[in-house]
Amino acid sequence: MGTLQSPDPRVTLSTPSRRRVFDLVATHECGVTAHRLAEITGLHVTTVRHHLAALEERGLVTATRISRPVPGRPEHRFVAVPSATDRPDTGAESGSYRRLTAALLGRWGDDPGQASVLAERAGDDWAARELSARPPAEPRSLPDAARGASAVFADLGFDPRVTDHGTGGVEIALHACPYAPVVAERPDVVCSVHLGLLRGLIGRLGRPGGDVAVGPWATPGHCMAVLTPPTDARPAGGGQSGTAAPDSASTSDR
């Protein structure tokens, strides 16, 4: 895992899902494992491990290896550093975050169509910033680009899972939305920002020109993004469907 860019713990805790993981660790005085946190939060265990690694890197939690009588991946018990639990609330679920977001969303105007266009452009700018430290992407398969994009979404707390259907189409299920508390206020803006982010990531990761659609709350609790390549890029004769690709956290060795 790469080094986080900001040394400020408030930035580390600014993602709602990461803040929730930290708060749960803090409530378990005797420590808690990644698997138990995954059960409580509903996040994938690899996503939880990614958050825990970031928290440990910033000195907010410590990990102790647990002896296991059977072979397998070593298990660790995580405990919050006492001084870290005294930090002020910096989570995205805090009242100050909600008030600031509501004020910003209110400046997008009353025309939903125009607001969506502007929001999608903002999402594309966001994608450019996220990938600014990476070298230009060589042309790659749509599933590879989807996994690269979902790695960014995992960092943001969306808990994505990628499914390659084998015919050139890919689905990214977003099992958590870190911005769910504010989606109800301006779904046209919030969801369009994320659509622009995803399209911008896919295009910059080597697969521009295809269609990207996001269905908010496709089923209770998560959204579904459907990625379809340009018509001339689709394989002739179809292929096997329903093949699950590793989720973004797995492909990033989290």
C-alpha cells in the first residue's frame, strides 16, 4: 500500500466508512479483528483491512498478531491509541460537514439538468486530481480499467466489487456510499459528481469512449455502475457471463 499523502489525522478520518471503523475500534477496549469489524459494518474484509492499515500508518490504532493453531493468513487484533480517541469529530457524518455540504449543494442552481452537467464536469476534474501522480495509462482491457477505478472508489469508502461478464461489459457494485447522508438533498448533483469521477477514471486509465451508467440505490444499500465498451471494441460471438473479477481491494493487495 502506498504512503498516504497527508500527515494530518483529520484527513485520514475524513472518509465516513474509515471513521466508522476507527470509532468501532475505539469502543473495543480489548481490541477487535478485521473480520469482526467487517461483520459489524457490512464492508468487505479487504476494505476494512485497507482502512485499518491507513489508521495504523497514521498512529491512530495499533495491531497485535494473534497466534493461530491452524495455517492461514495471520490474524491481528486492533486497539485504538488512547490519545487518538480524544481528537475532535472530523467525520463526514458530523453536523459541520452536513452544514457545509448543504451550503455548497445549494449553489448549484435550480435547473437539475444544468446542475448535473456541471457536477459531472466537477467529477471529471476530481478524476484528474486522483490520477495526477500516475503515469499516463496504456490502453488496457475494460475490466482492468474498472478495477483501477474501483481502487480509487475503495479509498473513498464505497466498498466496490467488480464483476466482469465476459462480453466486454463490466459492473461495479458500490456497497456503501460515504455521502449517503447528503444524497437526499441533491441526488442530481451528488450522483452526477460520482458519475463524472467514474467516467474520468475509466477514460484516463486507458478505456475512453465507452458508456458508463450509474444506478443510484439499485438495491437497498448500494448503487450499481454498468460499463459498456464502444460497439467496435466488443468481442464478436459474446463470451462467458457472470465471471466475478477480484474486487478492487483485492487487486490492490489490501
